[in-house]
Amino acid sequence: MSSFAGRMKEYPYISLDRFDRENLHARAYFLSHCHKDHMKGLKGPLLKRKLKFSLTVKLYCSFVTKELLLSNPKYGFWADHIVALELESPTQISLIDEASGEKEEAVVTLLPAGHCPGSVMFLIEGAQGTVLYTGDFRLAEGDASRIEVLHSGSRVKDIQSVYLDSTFYDPRFYQIPSREACLSGIRGLVLDWLSRSTYHVVWLNCKAAYGYEYLFTNLGEEFHTQVHVNSLDMFKKMPEILAHVTTERATQIHACRHPKDEEFMRGNRLPCGSFASDGTPLKIISIKPSTMWFGERTRKTNVIVKTGSSSYRACFSFHSSYAEIRDFLSYLQPINIYPSVVPLGRTHADVTELLKPMCREVISSAVIYRPLGTLKRTRQEPTCHDVDCADWLFESGDMAPVRKRLMKLEATPTTPLGDPVHLLLSLIGCQAPEAFVDEDEKHSAQFPLPLNPISPGHVLSQAKTMLIQDGECQGEILAGIDTGWKESGSHAHQTDPSELSESQVSSDFEVPSTPESHPPGTDELIVLYKRLAAGEQVLGLNPEDRACRTKPGGPSLQD
DNA sequence: GCGATCAGGT
DNA sequence: CACACCTGATCGC
């Protein structure tokens, strides 16, 4: 749950996702999405009074959020004060102090957040620098590079601070199966059940919150039916969702709710009380979407877990995993990161400490001393000082992206070499980590990395440059998003998901895909690794090149 | 009577 | 399996 107090250090005149206390005095308001824990104080009588006498105070949000908000009459008084913005369209706003007339300008841009319908992140650019408030988000690895407005030319914008959804920023939540993997698991379960007879029905045990809609639209589409829900009111202006939901009970897929619905289920009844017309009892299974996570090196197990004779849990996440957040942050390299959520069992200090390695180090001196490996590196550009325990394979900073590329290769069945990380480690004289690190201890264990003539970090930064280079230009950014949330199945049926890379398949809201980078072939890899092991400069690239921050396909296109 | 807050539930 | 929200009790205005 968000514990963000509503204001950012750089722009204290605006309030985001909090509307009580000091936020009552804000010059402008921002609502990232329509979940109650981000709407505290939004229907408060004090705020209502303030708006009555104000001409300049506005609430900025997406069109979908505006629609969802105003579908609840309690927020009706906002109607004339909401400014809905298109995604990825920078908009200049004036922040006016109505008492003094004092005025400050800023440019705000909404970015897709993939958390629920209408959810966005806010990019704010102004005199106090560029800051990103993420709201709640689920982005897949690689998604940040596809968001055009995070770049200027082929470079990532210089971001002062990120106000981060840190819900799963904890190595414990290292990986969460992709949206597509979860969806496909659910699809399989539903198919198996519904195909038995017309008396077989499924109940999707969803919480009272926006965010399951893409599940409904995908299942509705797949099974040529509509999903039974309690109300359609909020979706009046969202034809893509509306097409797949109904208030008619006569359907095999239900997501209806009732205060005592769990009790209903135990009595083999649907929350809506639907029954078969000829008196035959319905055969009901319940599927409860909930988050499942896996450790860094854990083989992902099933995304569906049976929890009873007729009940299942299905993997489903509204938030990015630890690995996804790291990927996001290592791409943006902000100077400051402020967590807005403290994961259970941790303190604010814990999270801040865990986030430090993801912050860009602003260096005055050009020389940095490292405790292990090659001890000296020079770098003009700012760098990540990444010594996070989860990345103990390497002692050096900007390796997070490299590892991901390598892990992607690992997962690529067409790479016949098996595990490139292990291969590389054995070539440079290190033993594979699992040999002496217990699964449970892996995050705290110190990997006894032998000192080596070559810094693995250095080696890998060379390897990385090659591994990530893209052959093709990136997909075009689509503008003017309807829902701020796109259902993968309702995309004019693109490619078979099995043909897509992990990052593409899980990126099923409105962030266009990037053409897959081409993993090097076997021969290429062997040659490369041997040369790396020998300490050679494999590519004639400048080590200072911030390849990890260069938009894939960017330079060749834009420069 | 209304709102805020907390505990306890799913 | 930890998200988001509901209900009910209690307190203060």
C-alpha cells in the first residue's frame, strides 16, 4: 500500500495521489489511477470547499481515470476541475498560487503504467529538474526503452528523482511470471473446465478493484462469451471492455461479487445466484488471481495452484517484480529514488538502502576504487554504483542490464551453449555460484570471487555492448491511447505469443514492442568468450559508452 | 449523522 | 503468499 505523502521534494506545490493534510493547499493535483489507496482525501469536504472558490486548481489524470472517477457520484464535484491528458503528450501547465499570484510553469507527460485501466506515471519537467512519479506500475523488462518521452534524442533523459512503486522491491520477489504466462495458464484451466459441459462454469474470484479487466477481455474473446460482472456503469465509454462483460447471468464465466461470496462458493453457488434452467446443479470452480513470485534462480513453477477440490489460485500481478523494477531503474539511472511502498517485513530504511545501488552516482573525481577485481575504473559519465547483493556475480556497477541480456540468452532455446553466465564464469576462472550457494542463502551469501586479471565487470561491459545491439529499428510508438491499458488479446491479433520474446509477450499494454535483439550464434559466442577470457578487447568500443542507457535502435535512427 | 481510524476478513 | 477493499466497532465532531 502506498505510503507516499503526496508531495515531491522538487515540486512541493503539487500533490500526487494524496489529497488530505498539507495537500489541501496544492496548486495542482495528479491522480495516477483509480485505486482507493491513491485517492485519500479526494472526496473530502475541505477540498470540495476549496474547489468552489478556485478557478485555477486542476486535477490531472488520464481520460480513463477521469471516466472511472466520475462514475462514482461522490467525486462528481471534481467534474469541472479535471484535465484529462493523452498519454505521452507533453503538456505545459501553470502552477498558480491563488493568494499571491505567484506562478511556476512545468511540463507534465503521462506515461502508461500497466497497473490498471487508466493508470499512468507522471513525468514532470521544470526548473527543479526532471522527476518521475511512477504511481503503481507493472512494466516488463525493456519497457522503459520503448517509452519515447523518457528520451531526448537517443539518450535517456537526465532524471533527478524517481518516486517509485516499490511494492515488490525486495529480492524475495525476484521474478513474477509475465502477464502473458499468467493469462495463458488461466486460459488453459478455463478451457479444460468449460469444455466438459455447459453446466461447467468458472468463477473468477477478483477483488473489488480495477485491474482485472484485461483478464475479462482476453477470456471473453478466447471463449466467445462475455464475463458476468456486477456493473457496467464505469465502462460506458470503453467499448473494448464493454464488449466482453455483461450483467446477464447466463454465461459460463463469472466475475460477479457478493459480500458473502466465499460462503456462497462453499455451498456450490455463484455470488449472483445463477443456476441452470433445468435444475441441474452447476459445476463451479473458483479461480483466485493472486501474486506468485519466484527467487532469482528458481525455476518458475506452475502459474496455477490447486487450493481445494474446486478452487485454484492463479498468478496475477498488478506490480512489477524486483527484477523488473531493477531493469527499469538501471535504465533510467536517476540520482534519487524515493520508495512509496515499504514491503511487509521491511523498514523504510531497508528499502532506501536496497535502492541506493540503483541511484546514479554523481562523481566529482574521475577515479573510483573498487574493493574487488580490477580496482580502478575511469568514467566521465555518471555511473551506477551497483553492489547489490542480488548482483553478486559482478562487483561492478552497470552490470544489471548485462545480466539480464545474458539471462535472456539463457532462456533462449536456440542457444546451444547452455548457460552463458556459467560458461563465461568458467572461462574467466570462476565457479558456478550454485555449487556453493544455498537457494535460501543466495541473497546474503558472499560469492567468493577470485581476483582475476580481468574484471568480470569490464569483460561483461564489452560483452554487453555486443549482446544488446539490435539489428532493426524499434517499433513505432503509438499515440492517443484509448484506455491507457491495452489487452493483449484485443490487439488486432498480432503474433502468436510463442513467437515473441519474454519481454514482448509480457508487455501487453500500450507500449509498442521492440524487435528482439539477436543473440549471437554458437561460433560467435565461443570466439567471444575465449577472447574475453584472454583479456582481449573484443569490440573496438569505447568503454565509456553508456550502452545500457542508449535507446535500442536509437542512434542509427535518430542521429 | 458523518467521517476518520483501526481490526479483521477475503 | 502481501493487493485492495469491505465490514463493523469505536471515537470525535
